[in-house]
Amino acid sequence: PNDYSSIVRLEGEADATILEEPSCPLAGCVSSLKASNGQIYVGLSGFETGLSIYGGVSWQGFDYRNSPMDYDGVSDLAVESGTLWVGTQYDGVWSQSAGGLRHYATDDGLVSDLVASISPAESGLWVGHSPIWDGYWHRGGGASYYDGTSWQSFGFGTPLEARFVNAICEKDDGTVVFGTGYPLGNGDVLLKTGDEWLAVSGVGPVTLSNIICGTVDADGRVLLGTERTGLVMIDGDEWLIISAEDGIPSDRVLALEPTSCGMVVVSCGDVLTPQYVAGGICLLNGRDVWIPPEALVPIDSSVTAISIDESAGEWWFGTETGEIFRYSE
């Protein structure tokens, strides 16, 4: 690292490192972070960005200039059973494992090559897609499911057609929860149980805005972060909204990361209108919100990605300006 300083982490004091390396494509918004086996994988969105890997000493950068991956930007990452999955903005899905590098595109069964999210499932992998602009937002969008052998698509002719699918979670009963959005419109939540679909566009009096991210906590609650209506919690059959009025920093939820102790790390972004509200980091314990003192989270830019490597005792944060923060316990 070319900048090393001692700062305060979320709880207590430790050395933390701000990692920046001009020789790697760290020039865009951090869209995804995955920490695994002492390495951190960083996906960046934007023009001429790609995948960066930090192994503890130096960075390696991969984009269309030095790898087979022909993309401009990474939308999401997943590490599952030793396989790294890379979802790209325009070039489908790539996987890297002991068996080598593989590419999956529409010819292989994906709904489209525009990937919005990647979510490991109990027995496979879900991929959410973005629709294509061709004068109308109606082509593409939806989701694809990989069972380890082949892909199944849920796009045209399904309730997911023409939607941004930015979050996919599985409930304990097997129901798949899709957090979706429409361009310039509101979002909704679609639940798939077997062949049955249910769409939910509001919780109580709140009409949902676009869903940005999602996760499942240690007790099986589904959490969905929205663009401007806070956090949606699905707790069994109960639905509720956790908003800035309930204690989270703002109603713009950008990233969610569960911890092994049952809490979920929540990142909220700045809100500019109708009045400025500063974002920040908070911890969610069930339905209770705890906001650390400002001095414990010395990150000025909005955090767009979080990953926790429990085995290494490291918490990683990526920001919308391309900075990477590591907090070591």
C-alpha cells in the first residue's frame, strides 16, 4: 500500500489501511467487495474499469486490456465454494475456479448480458439483469438461475420482464425474493414460491422506491435496501419499513452485509433533496439500530460495498469514489 495510517475502526482502535494503487483500474465506483482466504476482490463500475485483487502485498488489475474478460465495469461479485463469480455490466458472467476461466452469455441461457446482481443460492446461483434501452425500457431485465450444469431464464413472459433485478434472496421456506426497480419509476418486491408469483409494491402507506441491495440476516429476516424509502424487512409473514425516522442515517440504503454475530452492517448514502441528509454506517440488530459515533467511522465518501472476512478478522469498505478501507481486528 502506498498510504498507511493508523485510524480508528468500528469498535476500539486498530491499524487500518487505505489502499490505492494507480497501476490498477481503481478509477470508478466500488460496486462490489468480496473478501475470501486472505484476498479481497474489488469490482468497479464505470468506463474502462474492471476487477482488482489485493493479496496483502500488491494489487492486480484485470480489464479488457489484459484479460479475456471483455467488459466495461463489474456490477457484482460472489465467491462460492472456491469459485469467483464476476457479473459484468455488458459482458455476462465470468467464473474463475480450479477448472479455469469460463464465460456465460445469452447463448448459454442467460436472460441478457447486462448483469445487475449475483446471489449464491442453496443449490445454485441467481443472476439479476438490467433491461436494455432501445427507445423503451422493455427488452431484457429479469433473472437467470444456474444449477451447476445449465441456466434457466426468467425474463420475457415472466413477472420479472423489463425490470432491474438488483437483489435476490432466499427465505428459509424456499421462497425467492427479488428486489426490483424500473427506470425513472418505483420499485417492488416479487416473491416466487414454486410456480406462484406475488408482487408487493408498498408496505403500509409507503410506496417502495427502487431496490438497490439485499441480504438475509442470521435469523432468516430478508432485508432490502431502497433508493429513497429506507430498509424493507421481511420477518416471517410480517413486512415493515426501517427508515431515518427509526434511526438509520438516511433513507438511501446502498449496501448491506450480515455478520456472524447476527447483526447486519448497513451503509446509507447522502440524500441531496428535498434537503441534505448525511449518510453513514449503522448496525442493525434484529429491528434495533445502533449508529457508531462519527469518529469511529472516518470515511467521508458514501460506502457502496462492504465485505467481512471473519477468518482474518477484517472488515472491508469500498466507496463511490473508488477508495478501499480495511479495518483489522
